[in-house]
Amino acid sequence: MQYKKINNLLGWLCFVIASITYILTLEPSVSFWDCGEFISCAYRLQVAHQPGYPVFAMLGKLFSLLSFGNNAKVPYYTNMGSAIASGATIMFLFWTITALAKKLLLNKRDEEVSQTNLILIMGAGLVGALAFTYTDTFWFSAVETIVFALSSLCTAIVFWAILKWDAHADEKGADKWLVFIAYVIGLSIGIHLLNLLTIPALAIVYFFRRSKNINVGNGILAFLAGIVILGLVQYGVRGYTIKFAAYFDLFFVNSLGLGFGSGAFFFMLIIVAALVTGIIYSIRAKKPTLNLALLCLAFIYFGYGSFAYIPIRATANPDLNNSHPDNAFTLYGYLNRIQYGENPLLFGQYYDATVTDQKEGSIIYRKGDTKYENAGKKIETEYSHTTFLPRMYSTDPQDVQFYKEWLRIPEGQAPNFANNLSWMFTWQMYQMYWRYFLWNFVGRYNDADGQQSMVAIDGNWTTGIFDGGRHLPKSVTSAVTYTPLYALPLIIGLIGAAYHFNRKKKDALVVLLLFFFTGLAIVLYVNQANVQPRERDYSYVGSFYAFAIWIGLGVIAIAESARKFIDGKTAALASTAVCLLAAPVLLASKEWGNHDRSTKMTPHDMAYNYLISCPKDAILFTYGDNDTYSLWYDQEVEGIRPDVRIVNLSLFTGDWYIRQMQKKMNESDPLPITMPYDKYKEGVRDAIYFNDKKLDGPQEVKEVFDFITSDDKAAQVEYQSGDFGNYLPTKNLKLTINPDQVVKMGVVTPDQKSRLASVMDWKFPPNYVTKENLAILDILAHNNWKRPICFTTTIGNENLIGLQPYLYKEGFTYHLIPFQKDTTVHDQLSKTNTMVMYNNVMTKFKFGNFKTAKYLDHESTSMFYPVMTTTFTDLIQNLMKEGHNDLALKVLHKYDQEMPDINPYIDIAGRKIFLIQMAFQLNDVVLGTKMANHLDEYVTDQLDYNYHLLTTNDNTLSRRDVQIGLQILNGVTDFVKENNQPALFKKFDGQLKDYVKKFAPLLNDGQQ
């Protein structure tokens, strides 16, 4: 009884400690990446991106109610949901470790626990659980609204539950734990699929407990059975259930004339009837194993039933309704993430392969008015150069170049299987898994992206032990993101793993399977082809969880060794104390500053700035996650600028999304898209290719649009297959301008009327028109300036369809304005509608606690700090150009007041020389001097570090950084000389000459 009470109390203590930690460091509002979408979908019960997260959305809705009508507090409480779920994960980890530790120390299950063993067991649980509490990756997800916190909880529960079953397997009714596990697995599918990866480890626990003949052969069969069960749940229950339902629906709708969903509902009844019949039969026939299997399957379906949320809410047509999965066929594609494409797994092409043949596959069905329609067929492609286990398969030119650079493959040399394996081991496994593992248990230089180099500082791991002799720049060592752990958690974990395998091979094998399947198995299955938009460490948190078990068991191993010198109780206490200091306490002290988001508001405020930069009733085109998801949150939850229509161009390729844009949303009227659905539905005008007809001069957008959307075969080309398709006859487009209409609609002020062009003409860059471009052309042709058209300033040039000469910054957005082209401007995207932008930046912008936040994440510093700096720089330059020096000085002071003096990378320092130049030109010598000195400190620090690398022949030396650093010093030296600052000139000129001399060998080598 004493053991049980202590075990329970300390487990709950871990929950309290972890939950308080996460709540204290909680992000107070929305976070970057998917969080804005998840909060929006939870708050208004909408449909998130594929493959759907219904359980997560419903639980998020529950936590959002704690805001009691204060919508600005909604994200705080949904974030708190992640914090509490993460705290519960730590509690179950504690109980998992103590269960394994108890098996490790006691010879019999019912043996009484001695005081020494009690100390060891509880010490192991505390060390392992609290160490994991403060690990980098897990903590990151614990303080924001993201699926990985709840997914980790599901993993912790099922692994704890299988050990609970193992401890009571000989008792009557113990198999209820297996049914419980099945239900949690079913529910977890509605959170994230990572939890399914526990199944092979669970199968081995069952095998070791129930098998009467344990040997290698049977063990392999049990392992394979676990993989089969995993496949059956992933592809059978989750996938083919919906696929079969879809084809039943096809028969009922198209052949029997019944309504949509009737066949799917009938198929679900068949499943229910089959399960009920099977369970009744197993009871009557006294087949307990069959009964258990069917009960587990039924409870997986019970949990998986949460996905009914998706078509129910899709049918309600919420604002966020990804893929509009209101029927079985669309739902099947939604669950299988078809919008993200497929990666080859066992067989596939190399990056240099050419297409040898294309064959038609299965029919693609879409929902029509009364029946399912044929939307074409899947294309199955055959390639010339293929391999087993393809890893380097992307044909994107940037990816191909990265493959060659990473593996040093000479130009013209074809990749071989050795290259393929080298890529898998060095990049996919080491760079994109083991590096993350070492972050968590060894230490980390900073939170910069480090996907592209194994040796550079940025994004790399470090013990910190040898960093004193590396002359690291202060920008690294003085930052809160520098978290050396001296490899102590790793060492304790390795000791624990070795001890576990030595004493309890079966249990250790189970933990190893959990470690492998939630880590390297994901690497092999996902098969990442290229540099990712962000670091992916969060995907592997399950394997870090498994390793934390061994950190806990390391306490026992160390105590065992100490027993040779001191008595058992003292060894137990000493080992626990030392390991608590070397793992949880060390991790907490190093990682706290890197995870304390309690004062950070940048995601919310940067989204606010995008929206507030738009004129009334604007159409705002976005593209990436971080210029879309947090905007959705601001608009959908807090109701900020509901008149603005956010249009994500990466989704605008889908017919479902274009159709949504033709409907009213919040306070935004339907977009001026005139195409009927039949003209752009799936399989129709997916791509319209350029076929130059040598037309004379630019053509009116409306005429070109009408031509490429015409169903008249005279306006189409006939392909070899006999099919007809539209084509783009010219890339030279124009839009005739009525200046009075432009002024009337408020696009420009009356005093700007003289600057308007009579014709907007531009060249459409791509060689084909995709659906999103088709919709944009429709809007341009029929908007008639009634609604402002804007693009986010963070959007890629390729998404601007050649409109750059007519795009003017008004804050965080470009506004399409038909001013006469200004060919004197080198950077067309630096143009500003200056007075409008001044008003937005100075009176409306929010700054997300940029200057005062305890911690700024990578996106804040590396994405939005540069955006903010460029925004201010362009505004100041154009105010000065237009003769408003007094206003320019106010903007410069605003920048100094609101923005921290940081340099996430040297290119940002390069941009700041313009701010220094303008400070001197505006006669603010004090500010110019301050900024120049701060910039000098950073640049000389970087140059000193690179000079150390040069003298030690270190291949991580960055020639580019040296060149930019010297250019910055040269520029600042010139500015202070021109502005009569002799003391500064003497200082900077001396530094410049010194560094030019030091780097002469490098610079001369580069010129040869």
C-alpha cells in the first residue's frame, strides 16, 4: 500500500511541476505555423488541413470556453490545453518508468519493495520524467496549440496501459486494458497518426507475456504481426473503410439513384452488424482470443468515429473548410493527404530519371449536382532510372542541386545506389533525426535552421565542453538559445539503456522498439526529399520520450555501481540526487530562457499588421503558413478586419477553395470570380499551356480570360488523344484604366490622379495558367477597382504574376495601384504609397513586444524582424525622396523605439547600414553613432570568429560572411567620413584596414 500511495503521489507531483512549468512559459496568444489554423478550427469547429484532427478540435473547443467571451483569451486557454496534456504525459511517463524499474529490481511481481528499492524506483521515475519535462522539443509543443502535445499524451497512456496489463495479465478481466488501449488508439487517429507507431512495441509486450514458447523465430513473427496490425489500422480501418464506403456510395447514388451518403451509411451499418455478429459468435463459441480481437477492433472504430465530425462540419460550410470533404470520395482523399502528393517508398526513380511511359490508372470521382462524375484518371508514371528504396527522387532543380552539393556528386555523373544510401544515412537520418536527438540530450548552439550543413554552428548540436576554445561569436554564446547540456542527459540515458539490456533484455527490447518506430521508422517512411520549410524535430518526440525512460533507469545503474563503495540506501539517495542535478535541474536551467514565451506577441501582432495594412474590403493574397494561419486566427477568433478576404494562393489551386471564395465570408462579400463551377472543377482547366500566337501588343485581360475559359472548340487545340483543351495565346496582358473610376473607388486620392496610367500592361511570366492564376485573372478582369487587391510582402515573386511595376507597399502589404511605371526604381517592390504607409506604420502597427519579450523565436527573429526592418527602411527612404525629412526622422525614431538591436544573420546587418546612413543624412548624429557602434560590435565579432577559423584551416569558414562583413565596415566608414565624424572614422577605418590585411589570403584566393 505504501508503494502504491507514494507512486501515485509522486506521479501527480510530476504532473503539477510540469504543468506549472508550461503554464508559466505559455505563449499568451497565437503562435506561428499551424497554431493559428488549429485555434480557429477549434473555436468555430471548422475543418483544418489534411488529414484532419477532429478530436483535437473538439477538445480545443472545450478549453476555448474558459475564455468566457473574451476572444483575445481563447488562444491562452487552448495553449493551456496543450500544457495540461503535456503535464499529464509527464505523469504517465513517471508511472511507466517506475513500472519498468520495479520489474528491473524485483525478482517477483508480488515481492515487497524495500526502502532502498523504493528510493531507487521513485528516483528513477522522477529523474526520467522531469528530465523529459525540460527537453527542447517536448517543451516547445507544450506551450502552444498544436497536436503533438495531445499526441504525446496518447502515446504515454497506451504505453503505460500495456505495462499495467502486463502487471495484471494473470488476473481475471485484465484484458480490459487492451480494449482501453484500442479505444485510445482509435481516438488518437483524430489527433495525430504518430500514436499508431506504438503498436509494434505493444505487440511484443503481449507476445512476451502470453507466449509459452519464446524464441527468436517466434519473436520475429510477433514483431511482424505487430507491423501487420499497424498496417491494418493505418490502411484498413483508417483508409479502406472510407474507400469501400465511397464505392458503396457510388453504387447507391449513380446506379440506384439515392442521395449522397446513402451508400456510405449502408456500408457503416454492415461494419456494425459484422462486428456485433462476430462478438456474439465469439462469446457463444467460447473463443476468447477472437472475442478480444473483435472488441479491440470495435473500440478502435468507436474512437475513429470522431471523424464523423469532418463531413458533418464540411457540410455546414464554415469559413475554414479545407478540401470541403462532404462526401466519401473527397473524405478518402482528405485522409490520405492527396494535396501534399506521394513520396516513393520501396521502389522509385532517381532525380535524374526521365519519364519513359505514362499509363492511366483508376478513375478520379468528384461530387456533382446529383451524381458522382468522372474527373479523369490517375496517371501512373514510369521512369528510366529507378532503384530500390529511393531516397533522392525529387526532380525540382533546387533539390537536385542540393543533392549534388551535399554528396559532392560531379556535374554529369549519374547518382548510384551508394549515393542513395549515403543521402539516407547522412541527411535523412543524421541531419534530420540524430541532430534533433542530440539537441535534446547533448545541447544546442542556437535555434537557427541548420538543415543544410553538418558542420556549421547554426542549428547544430554542442556539448559546450569544448566551446571555450572555439572562439564562438558573442551573438551565439550570449543568446538564450545557446543551451549546452554537456551531454550529461545523454550519458545517463546510455548508461540506463546498457543496464536495462544487461538486466532485462525483453523489457529493454520493448523500449527500443518504441524508440525506433517513433524515430528512425518515421524517417524511413516519410522519406523527405528536400530541405523542409522548418525543422521537423517535433515529429520524433515519441523516440525522445522512449529515451527518457532510459535516463530514469540510469539512476538505478549508477546506484548499482556506487554500491561497491557505499551502502545501498546511501547509493540510492546519492544517485538520485546527482542525476536530478545532471538531468532535470541542468535542463531546466539551460532551457528555460529558450522556452519562456510568456511575453511574446509577435505572431498575433504581425498578423494584425498584415490585416491593418489593407484598405477596406480588400482582397489579400497570401501564400505561406506564417502569413496565413495567424491571420486566420486574428480574423476568425478576434474578429480583426472581417471585411478583408484572405486568399491563400497555395490553396487557390483547388476547385473547392475557389468555390468558397465565391461565397460571402464574415463581412467580406463574394470575390468577383465570374467563372461557373463547371469551368474550373477538378479535371477541367487544371493547366492551360502557353501557345504563342504572335499577337500584336498586349491584350486586354478580359479578352484573354474569355478566350482561355471558352468552351468553343474553335478557341481550343486538339491533342493527340483527340481531346480538346484551352491554351494561352499571349503572355502580354493589359488592363485599360478609367482614372475617374479609380479615384471614385478610393484606390488613390484625387491629388494622385495625375500619376495614373491609361493602361496597365505587364508580362505574365509562367508558361501555363494554373487554377489560382486563372482565378486571379478573372478577378483582375471583372473587379473594376471596386475592391482593393493586395499581396503580402512576404509572398514569393512567382506568385505576383508579373504585376510588380504596379505594386506599392502600404505596410505589410503591396497594394495594386495603376500608377505610371517608374522605371528609375531598381527594386520595384521597394516602392511605397508613402503617406498611406506612414499612417499605417506610425498609428496602426503593433510590434509584438519585439523589444521587451524575454524570448523571440526563430520566425520572429529570422522572418519578421527582417520584414520589419525592410518595411521601415523603404518607408524612410521614400519619405526622404519625397521631401518629408521630418516624417522620415519620426519613422526612424519609431524603429529605434520599438525594435531590438539584434542581427539574426549578417544579411540583416547589411540592411542596417542604410538606416545608419539615413540617420546621418537626417542629422541625427547621436542615433547614427549608436547604431553604427552596435553594428560594428556585431560585425567585428563575426569577423574575429571567421579569422579564427581561417587561422585554424577550419572548413566552416564562410567566405560570403567575410565579404559582407567587410562591405558593411567599408560602408559605415564612408558614411561617418561623409558626415564629419573623425573619431568614428578613425576607429572604423583602422578596423577595416586591419581586417582587409587579415583576410587578404582569402580575398586574393577568391579573386583568382
